[in-house]
Amino acid sequence: MLTPDKFKIVGYTQEEANKIDRPTISYWQDAWRRLKKNPVAMVSLVVLCFLVIMVIIGPHIRGYDYITMNVAEKNQGSSAKYWFGTDYLGRDLFSRIWVGARASILIALVATALKLIVGTLYGAAMAHFGGWVDDILMRIIEVLNSLPNLLITILIMMVLGNNMFALLVALSITAWCSTARQVRGMIKQLKETEYVYAAEVLGAKPLHIIIKHYVPNMLSILILNASTAIPQFIFTEAGLSFLGIGLTAPEISLGVLISQGQKTLDFYPSQLVYPCVVLCVIVMAFNLLGDGLRDALDPRLRQ
Amino acid sequence: MAKYLIRRFCELVLTIFLIASATFFLLEAVPGDPLSERADKLPVQSREILYKRYGLDKPMMERYVLTMTRMCKGDFGESFVYAGQTVGGLIHDRLPVSARLGLQQMILGVTVGLLLGIVAATKRGTAIDYMVVGLSVLLISIPHLIFGLMLQKIFAGTLRWFPTIGWPAGKDLWLGGWEYTVLPTLTGCFSYIASYARLLKTSMLDVVNQDYVLTAESKGLSKGAIIRKHILRNSFIPVMTQLPMSVGMCITGSFFIESIYSIPGIGQYYVTAVNNQDLSIVLGETVLLSLLYIIILFITDILYVVVDPRIAMPGQEH
């Protein structure tokens, strides 16, 4: 039998009882801690950093210009002089690949930024105004969503020509729809939460609510959105350039290099292999980092 | 239900109208016209006759109205570049090729992907699981394009096991000429393997933690019976709803594969037609492919309800 006299007070102070033993950790600190524990994600992060450095300084390492032709030394294999060999006009492939990768990554990043910005603003407008505005904006998304993306992209490339601007428009013209839908759902959900009510009741200004509650809650979803969008954009860019409807020579990107490499595939396979490998490494690093971020950021996966 | 169907139908008509108009004006905005290459070398008189024959002598808005009215009757007109070629004939000649390629890819890719997904989920945390996950990340990270070129180089170029390019025609159109279809099918099926393995694995792991699985376990059901009767049935919902989307995507997804292996499919011709500004063909293909895609989206929405009775019929309130 348990009786009160079997318990005795060992002594405590109010201060000790209220003390928090461990430091408080914000959501982002926690996510970063989780990400650090994931070796695959960290390796891909390092690889990505390396790639970013390489696309900036890579073309200058060997001291060969990426457009200077040297017909005496065309179609060479890897050597101490030309690490990745030269192409059919005797241009240094090492420099060309990093310039091409720079274009590919840049296109993917800008297209992703466009997708996120347009999608967020559109989704926020839908959730904020509601009613018939929401209805009409939603119908527009449904119409855009029911079109095969690739057809639209090809058509737009045809009209605007083969340049960087056209490619960005073509890539992001339908991509923002999914972001807009997610943001709309998210804000609608957040609007109903108790802590947003509480903030409103306590007299918080709309800007404060947006910055303190909406943005931090949506940020993780937007980051995940970006991490899946970037590899997709790199893929599409390479594919379009390969078909001759993305960027075309003399502009270079990994897609352009791959399509040039395919022409000499039978005799000089290295000209195709190097750009392909770089493309795959970039995409794989983004994909693996994305997986790691999903595990780190998604609260539902936490045990 | 009837209200919902009517709404969907109106949306379909509107969407098709918008896409047709957009395609028309986009192609009109490209400088030059589809006939100039053929007509420039001809004498003025023949040139006029040629332009008249294709109706290009009329102002743009008049042609727009004409094209749209004819389109409503199902007539997209004749190709500007290849005399006598119509959209109907094109669909008849080329759609079976793309359809066979797409079907083979999907059947192989989805089957293998689902099997791998089941294995990965049931053997969670073992070496097999990590291998499947690693494989699917690898397969997702290598574009179609590179797979196609690699397979072509190795198995058709170096080893000479399969022909480099080409596609069976005539009586071999559906069954036969398998050696031509192996490499393109493999190229396309990898992405299905990867995505379906991931999809089913995630969905199975979601279901494993449900209470009814715990109940089944405590009732003493065998592991196989739990997987078959409870886990698989419930985790197939996302798979079932993903399938029609894959059918839709595999039509346009094969554009690259058709280009690599010179397969005379509908995608390869689309790219050529866009490059030639062949308005009638582009318009026809765009409208038909969009129509197909929209119908597939509609089937997907209905499927959600059929496979998961917990979801209310679209247009119905709970």
C-alpha cells in the first residue's frame, strides 16, 4: 500500500523546477541538426558546393578559352594538356563543360525562383481574396494544368526563338501552378489555426502575422518544392537543347554539349560521356539533397 | 453528378478552344510562313496559286475563323509542307507506333517498379531495401536522353546485339520486330521503375503504421496474409491514381526517345512540324494530344473515388 508517509520531500526550489535543462532549439536549428546527421545529404551538399565553385572558376583553371578553336588539336581524348579532351573544333572540353553547366544550373535556379515567386503570390492572392476571385484563379490553373507541358514549352520556344529568355519563359509558364495550389492550401489552413487567431486577437498587424507565422510555415514546403523543381528543370533544358529546340550553338549548356557529343559518338565517345556524367552528378546531388531535406524538414516524418 | 459532368465538359470545350487559339496565334507570331521555302523559287503566278491553295492569301483573322470552324467539324486541313498529308492520316500511321512504345515501357516499367517497391517495403532496413532505394535514385537522376544514348552506344554500337535505329512496320507493327523495340523500351521504362518503386514503398510504409494492420497482427494473421489483404490493397490507392497520369505523360515523354532511335512516332513528327511551322499538323496534334490528356485527367478524378470510397464524388458534398 502506498501511503503519504512513504513519500518525503527531498527539497527543491521554484527556480530549479522551472529550469529548462536543454537549450531551446528553433525549427531551423533542428532541421539543420537532422540534415547534418544524414551522411548522404551532407555528401551531396559538399558535392553541390564543389560544383558551384567549379562552374565559377572551372573555365579558368586550365587557361584555355571555351570558344578559342585549335583545329590542329581537334577531337583529342583526355590528356595532361586537355583534361577532358577537345571537341570537333579543337575547343577545350573541360572549360566548355563548366561554362555549359553554369548555364544549365543558372537556368534551373532562375526558373525555380520564377516558379516559386509567381506561385506564392498567386496562391496567396487566391487564399487571401477567396470567393469568386479564388474560383476564377483556380479555373485558370485547371486550364493550364490540363495542357501537356512539353507541347507548350516547344511552342513557346518556337515563337520566342532559341535564347535564354525564351527558355526561362517556356520552362516556368506552367510550372508555377503546383506551387500556387500548395501555397493556397497552406495559407487557407494557417488562417484557421489557433495561433494565428491568437495573434490577431492580441492585435498583431497583418505584416507581423505574415512574417512570423505564414512565412516560416510555408518556407519548408517551398524549399522542398524547389529541391524537386531544380533537377526537373535541368532535365528539361538538356532534353530541349538536345532536340534542337532549347539553346543552340554558339550558346552552350549541358544539353547543347550532349547533342554535339552525340554527333561524334561513334568515334569520340568521350565528348558525350563527360557532359553526361557532369549532368548526372548535378541532378543526383540535387535529388539526394532534396530527399535529405524532406526528411529534415517534414514534421510528419519525425519520430 | 450530372452537374459535375456538365461542368467538366464545358471546361474541356473551353480548354480545347483556348489551346487551339493559343497554338494558332503563337505559330502566326513566328516570322515567315510555312510555304516560303517551297514557294520562293517559283514564278510569281505559281506562287500565288500555291498560297491560294492553302488559303494563306487571306488575312490572319479570316484564316483563324476558318480554321476554327473547320476544326469543330473535325477537319484540321492538309499539311503545308508535305502535300496530301492530313492529321487524320498522320494519326493513323504514327499513333500505333507511339502507342506500342508507350505501352511496352509502361507494362515493363510499372510491373518491375511495383515488385521492387513491395520488396523494399517488406524488407525495410535491409541491404535489399537500400539497393532498391539507391537504384531508384540513380535511375531518376539519369535523364532518358543519356540512358538512350548509352544503351544505343553499348548494345547497338559496340556489342551489336540490337539494331541502332528503326521500328517494325507493316504486319510487325504490333507484334514482331521485337529486336527493334528492346532498347527504346528499356530507355523509357527506367523512369517508371524508379517512380513506381518509390511511390509504392512510401505508400506501403504509410499503411504499415495504421491501426488496422496492428489489429490484423494481433488477430494472428500470417505476415503474407497481412501484406496481401490489408497493406497492398490500401497502398495501391496512390498507384491506381498515378497510372492514368503516366499514360498521359508517356505520350509526350517519348519525344526524346523517338528522336534518339529515329522512331517514326507521333512525337518525332510533332517536333519536325513545329520546326516547319506546319500549322495544320501542329494544331491537329496539339488539340488531339491535349484532348487525350484532359480525358485522362478526368478518368483520374473518377478513379480516386472508385478505388477509395472514403473520398466523396467530385461535385458532391459530404
